[in-house]
Amino acid sequence: MDNRTTIQNAAVSALDLPLREPFEISLGTQHHANNLLVTVETENATGYGEGSPLTPVTGETQEAALATARAAVELLEGKNLADYRELIAEVRATFPGMVSALFAVETAILDAYCRERKTPLSELFGGSPRPVTTDLTISILPPEEANDRATRAVEEGFDSLKIKTGTTVERDVARVEAVHDAAPDAELAVDANQGWTPKETIRFAEELESRGIDCSLVEQPVPADDVTGLARARNAVSFPVAADEAVFTPEDAIRVIREDAADVINVKLGKSGLLAAADIASIAEAANVELMVGCMLESAIGIHTSAHLVAGIGSFSHVDLDGNLLLAEDVISTERGPEISIGGPGHGITPE
């Protein structure tokens, strides 16, 4: 075994991050991001990984994710870091379904691997680091507040906005209209987080069209397990439809594509991890389905990890990596704005 790549230590801790303001989606309201931090150490490097469990999406509490990650890292000590694919496959097979915990562990492994070799994480996926431009998300707010938030976003340089929906069609249309009034030149997307039925999705699209409001995509309008309903909505509306919570694994992506259920697949690392996300991206590209990358309420650790995947693969049409901009304080000093500047080695983030 090459001792220079031996994992000597691994640790797990809670990472609790207060938000700038409450963040409401159709699945609930968050005031804190109750995340976890995993570190993997070799003789010469330390890798950092973050997970952001959210029970309605990932099925995990922070407590459960921490327990899983602590058990998972026990499998790593003494192992050869160069065998990262084998290590990641082992922890994923041992703890199936614990996606946030395993994303944190996987990221720490790959970050340590790249730091050991002094290479950026993006190069594992085929590209050099380059700036990535994100949208900004507006949560479920009354129209007046949504209008104000959109106005501030434009002043901060954002020209792409994502609006949380999934309440009633009437309230959601009013919110989108208010954002459009404040930012008439911005590209608008909406994310219902499973909050509508297919009929409501169709009615929402018709209401926007009647107001002359364009939409770059409608993300996961129906429940994740209703792929047939997602296909029905996709075939009935003129706006592109994206699958998010319906796709956690490459197998999920294959099903969505076979059923013609989406124009876009949201490759979110908090659901799939890095290696499986790259597989999902390959499946989507082969089927001529557009790629989106999303995030949870993550610090710069998780956000920059995703940005490296985007830079490495190079074919994402929609980038929604603003989670750390919603935090009251990040793990590093972060400038507000749409551009994410990434570097290395690894994902380039060492928590302060």
C-alpha cells in the first residue's frame, strides 16, 4: 500500500448554519441549515465534505445523518485513498438511502484525494476550474416581499431568478408576476417542490402564458413518485419541465427518460453524490435531456463541490447553486453575486 495515500483519520461533526431570513418552500420553512461536516486526513492533506439533510427531501434528520457518517468513516481508516471508487461504493452499499451523510463522506474522500495530488476536483470530471454563474432563489413570500427581493437581486447582479411555488395556483401566479414586474429582463424559473397536481401545473402554466410571462422551466411540479403525472404535465405545458426529487439515482434518471417525463434533470449532489451525479449527467446527455444542477442549504463546501462538477462536465444549462448566499454567515468569506469562482486543490474550500 502507498502510505502517502493512506487514510489516517476521519471525523464527523455537526455544522449548524443560521439563515439570513426564513426560507419557505412548499415542504416547510427552515430557519437554520442543520448540516454535517466530514473530514478525511492523510499524512499530507485534509479533505472536507458537507451534507445537508432535509427530512421531507432526503428522509434524514441531522441526528441520523451524523450517526450514519460516523459509522461510515470507521470503514475508511487505514484504506488506500487511491481506491476511492471502491471506498465510495462500499459505504453506499453499507448505508443505502442515507444520501446526505454519504454525500459528505464521498466529498471528503474525493477532496482529500485531489488535495493529496494537488489537482482541482473538476479535473476528475474532465475539465479545469472556471467561474460558474448561478441564479438566486426567492422563497415563498407575499408578492410585495417577493418584488422587493427580486429588486435587490437585480441590483446584486443576478439576471436569473428561481421562484419557489407549490402553494395555490393563485398565490403562486401572483408571486411570479410580482417578481416579473421587478425584474422584467431576468430569466425566471419556478420550483413547486412537489406541491401541485398535474392539473394545477397545467393551470399555472396557462395563467402565466395569459399574462405574457415566460418561464425557463417548471421544476418538480408533482409528487416525486408520480412519474406518470410528471409526464402528463410535461406533455401539456409549453414550458420545459424539470425532474428533481424524482431523480436520486442513475436508475431513476433512466425511468424518467423512458417515460418522457422531463425536459431537464436536476443533478443535485445532495441526492446522488458526485460519482452517481456524473453518471446521471451522462445518461441525460445521451438521451438529449438538458442538465440542471441544484443544491441544498449548503455552505461554500457543498456549493463549490457542485460548481467543480459543473466546470468538469461542462454541459449544464441551468445552474442553481445559491445555498450559501442564503446563510447569515458562510464557512469562508463569501461575496454576494452570481459568479462562483472556484479553485483547488480539491474543491478549494478550507473552513475558517
